[in-house]
Amino acid sequence: VLAVGCGSAALSPEIKAFMEDVLDQHLLIGYSSTEIAGGMIVADEHVLRPPVIDYKLLDVPDLGYFNTDKPYPRGELAVKSARFMAGYYNRPDLTATMFDEDGYYKTGDIMAEVGPDQLRYVDRRNNVIKLSQGEFVAVSRLEALYSTSPLIHQIYIYGSSERSFLLAVVVPTEGGTDASAIAESLRQVARENQLNGYEIPRDFLIETEPFSLANGLLSGVGKFLRPKLKARYGDRLEELYATMADQQLGQLRTLRTGGADQPVLATITKAVQATLGVPAADVSPEARFIDLGGDSLSALTFSTLLADIYGVEVPVGVVVDPTGDLLAIAGHIERHRDSDKPSFASVHGTDGVEVHAADLTLDKFIEDDLLRTAMTLPAPTREVRTVLLTGATGFLGRFLGMEWLQQLADAGGTLVCLTRGADATAARQRIEAVLASDPELLERFRTLGEGHLEVIAGDIGEPRFGLDAQAWERLTQTVDLIVHPAAHVNHVLPYRQLFAANVAGTAEVIRLAITARLKPVHYISTMGVSAVAHQLVDEDTDIRRSVPACVVDESYANGYGISKWAGEVLMREAHDVCGLPVAVFRPGMILADTRYTEQLNVPDIFTRLLFSLVATGVAPRSFYHARDARPHYEGLPVGFLAEAIAAIGPRHGSGFDTYNTTNPHDDGISLDTFVDWIIAAGYAIEKIDDYGGWLERFETAMRALPERQRAQSVLAVLDVYREPMVAIAGSPVPGAQFQSAVEHSGRAIPHVSQQLIEKYLADLERLGVLTR
């Protein structure tokens, strides 16, 4: 070990000393916050320049901290740094209070300036507490809410950045000293006010003496004197934290050593309580993890705990599945406890630092007998009458469904949509929900579907899609072609967590494709494989040779890109081993539909940018460096892309084709063009000559937007636009095969049109996030 550092929430002295003792190394303590998106700003009490531009300490009179304090000035740290966050989610009031009139971010942390550019952490401002998992809690607001309980006279909320949950001191109303009744009243207030799980005190002390001016706990105007409250109750509350931590460790130890011997649902219930700290009364078999206060981070912890208990991988996607509950998680474990379902570890080993194409062989997913039989099957020759579509609720998937419904209705065929849901009716309702923004689109779906649509409730992450033997057998006999865009799309989760849905799920698609008779597959990958390959991947080279290995890291979309690369590798394997006809499509930016209302991918970076330009009213004179080439924006409308995929993918034969779905036009249509079109549409935008000046104004204006608009802005991914772009004529991505196939089909790759940009703006207005 060469160096050790900590950039988490503040460490207790005991933990720091323990780490240094165990590692025999100095533990560097870095200070920053999620809001300051540029890494550390203080290391071992020394201010780092850059990224810090300037800082100052603000007096905090209500806590007794002043710049005139001796021996060191003390106050709330306010800082200007090169980068900042977008704002607090759904908390515009909190965001507005966190910047002073000079644009300094008020960190909420009390620091002592022990020397020039030397800051020592003292405390956290008590009105807003940042918990260890990064959540901010406005304690005064919570105290006001909980005080409305008829059982609570006064309540002091306590927490720290070293803890992930809150405690409290409760002064009950007369005769209300029943702890269980008080706990239920806290939960009732939380439900009535739709509070988050982390805003509910997990335990509390009961104090029979009210807080008062006489006992020094209230000010003359009746406000809590928080330093006094902390001085009186802090030690007891910290002891309670320690006791609860010991109890939780004991619970986790018991679960890990004996949980597998208990009924699965009972163990899962206890695991949820231990992970989220929720009372047993709130946990029922029908409860969803996310409704109990869980998020993606706690879901990952919970997933890891269940894997430790049962030796079964329970992907985060299963834990947070909107159609599932704790009973469904128990069912997943029971199905897989004694199964030999492939996992990340069984395919790639336990190291996980680098994964290799050579790891991804079909015999790790599909039994040898089926593979041997598939090798003898003839190439498909019959007319396509039944198409199986996965991922029909996705942005591209829904339009692939519409395209195939049209073709199959005309030919008297059937589209089978495999979609998650409690049953076929619920699964169909999920598909209709994503089409309902445009009545014409929904009506077209229903009309075309009459006699030509079948919806099956299933999950690609399960063996044989979780179907019974009869339903699976029917698909093997009747399906002629498989279109597979389904995936767990998440740009944060690691490859291991996406393996079940995106890799093992693709293997199940292959299983279906090679059972009974060969069925061609249209596999939707992503241009993101080039990112994990660190090169532009062409259309001709076998992916196993062009990208023989991928490094697993924590970079943006690394896990998702590797999971789609792995899917491509499996498709190559199926083609080589069984002669399976495959077409791989790698979309880049998928743009909004040109026809149907509100059919746009609201969270994508392009939609965010267009919205942000209009909402702030400022744009650079150019997004690009010196114009030595005509810049071009790469992207294709979703409707065209679905039509092209359906038209050029193989239906017969035994080939393997890959298509980089590029927009190759050297047309000079670029981000600069879009700005001109926005202005022409009647929106006021000022063009700023200096790019850096624009960026500063752009960022400042986005921070000042109301919460909903700020959340829709490009602020969270502003790093993409920190520097002007290189102007490239046409597309740098190799896409000749796609271009030729589209031309051969009698179609033309569209230019991005002014009408499409105007539709984006109109759709955003209809959604209520944009106004003129």
C-alpha cells in the first residue's frame, strides 16, 4: 500500500486511528461535498488551489462562531470552485439559501482558519444536516412537522455526517410516554407529509422535562438553543447510535450465519429492517423496497447482503423492480438457490478487474445437448409470421413494436411482446402507458393490435424468461424472428449488477433462438461499446478480435457499455457455433419521433441541452473551435431508426451483420444551427462571443431556475460543454454498411430538420417544463 486517503463523510477519531494502525500508513483526509463536483478542496486541512478559486468564513451568530474568535477565526465555509452541482432535488427553497450575494457556495460546515489556506473542520450547521449517504435533512422543518403529533410536545432532531439516520429527543404531551405509540405517531406524521425514510427518527430518548428558558434549552424568543441541546443530550444520543450499530452488526452477523436456514421471506424481511432501519410493522410481503425508503445505493447494499446469505446474485434491478415486491425478491432467491444459473462470477471469475471475450462462451449459459442439436439445424427459410419483441416499453422498443405491428398486420402475422408485469393484462397496460401521450399513437397501437398482438408477462433476466414449460415450448415452435432491444439501462451501476438482465438475459434470447429451429435475432447494442473499447469500433471486425477485453471501472456508463459488448460477444458465439443469423445495431443519439406528441426521451442529454438554451436565453456564438470544417450533429429520429432496423435486419439465411447507425451527412447542421432554429421559432436567445463568458452565464442562469426546470437542465452533465467541440464534417463513426443497407431498402437517412427541433420545443411546452 503506497498511500491511503478518505474522501467520505467526516471520520470519527477512533476510525481514523484504527485505519492508520491497521494499514501502518498516514490516512489523508480529504474534504469536499457532493455539491462541489470537482474533487477535494481541502486535503489534511490545506486548501487546494485549484479547484478552489476563493473562500471565506461567514459569521454564524446563532451558533456563536465569528471571524473574530480567538485563537482562530471561525465561521461557515463559503467557497468559489471551478465546478458545482445543479441543485437539491425537489428543494428549490434549500438551493436558494445555499449561495450568498457574491456567488459563494455556503457549505454548511463550520471551519476554523488555523493558518493561511489552512482550514480545520469544527462542526455542521444544525439547521441542515448532511447524513453520511449524502442526503440533506432540514431538521427545523422536521421538528415543526413532528410537533403536530398529539403525542409530542417538543422534539429535538439529532444527526451527524457520520451517521445515515436520525435520532431524536421527544418531550411527550401529558400522559404520552408510551414509546411504541410515539414511534407510530412519528411514522403517521411522516406518511401524511410524504417524508423520506431517512427523515424519520429511527429511535429516540424520552425526556419528561420540557425544553425551556429556565433550563437553558430555549432562547428568549422560544427558539431551540442547539449547542445547549447537543451538550445536554449529545453523549446519550451517541451512546444510542453505538448501541444500535452493535445491534445492527449483530443482526447482520446472524443473518449471514443463519439466515439461509430460515424461511426466505422471513430472512428478507429482517434483511430489509437491518439495511433500511425500518420497523417490522412497516415491512410486509407486498411492500416494495423503494417504498420503504430504499434507493439505488441501499439496494446495492441489500443485494450484496442477500448474496452473502444465499450465495445467489440478486441484481439491483430485481430489488428496485417497479412491478415487484419483497415476495417477488423471495421468489427470485427460491428459484435460483439450487439452480446453476450463470452469474458474473461463474462466467468471469471473482476478480472482476478485467473481463475477456474468451470468458463468454455459450456452454456457460446453455446446456451442451441443446447446443449440439442446434448445430444440426438448417438455416431459417420460412416467411416471418410471428415476431417476438423484448423491451416494448423502452424508447426505441415501443417504436420497433409499432413498426412490426404494422408489417405483421398487413401480412396477417402476430407480434408477441415480452414485458414485465404481474400478468398479461398488467404487462399490456405498461406498454399502453408509454404510448398514451399521443391519442393517435395509442389508437393506432390498439387498432393494429386487434388480432395481431399478444402480450406475455415475462422477464429476460429469468431462465426461459420466467415462463412455464408450455408457454416456453409454444414460443420455440411459433416464433420466426426475435427483436431484442430490452436491457437494464443504467449508467451508474457496475457491470456485475447488469449482468443478469443484459448478459444472461441475452443468452436466454439465444436459447430461444436456437431451440427447435433457428430464429434470426436483431440485437440492439449501443455506440457506447466504442467508449469501453477506447476506439471507434467498425462494422466488419469480429467484436471478439477488435475488443478482446474490457476494463471494469467506475467511469460513466462503463457497466452498461460492457454489458452490451458482452451481448455482442454472445451473439458472435451463437453465430459461429450454431449458424444463428444475427444483425447487431449500434445506435448513437436517438432523437425524438417526428410525428407523435411528447414522444421524446426527456432525460437524454440532447433534450436537456435544447431545454437549457431556451430556459436560460443564452448560447455561445459557436459550440465549436475554429471553423476549419463544417460541424455536424450526429443523431437519428427514433421512428426512422425503428423503420430501418425492421427493414434491413435479416429474416432468412445464416449471416452476421453489424450496423453502426450513423447520420453521415456533411450538411453543416450542428448545435449552432439548432440555436438559430430556436431563435427563428420565436424564443429569445442572446449569443455570446466569448465561450468562457457564455459558459459562466449559462451555468449561473441554470442554477437560478426553479427546481423542476433545473432538474431538467443540462447542469448535471455540464462537463460535456466545458470546452468548445472539435468541428467534424459528417460522422467519424464507420457506418458504410448501415448506409448501404438503408439505401438498398429504398430509404434515405434523414437530416436533422428544423421541424424536429420545433417539435422538441412544442413537446417540452406540453410537458410543462418550458414556457415562452
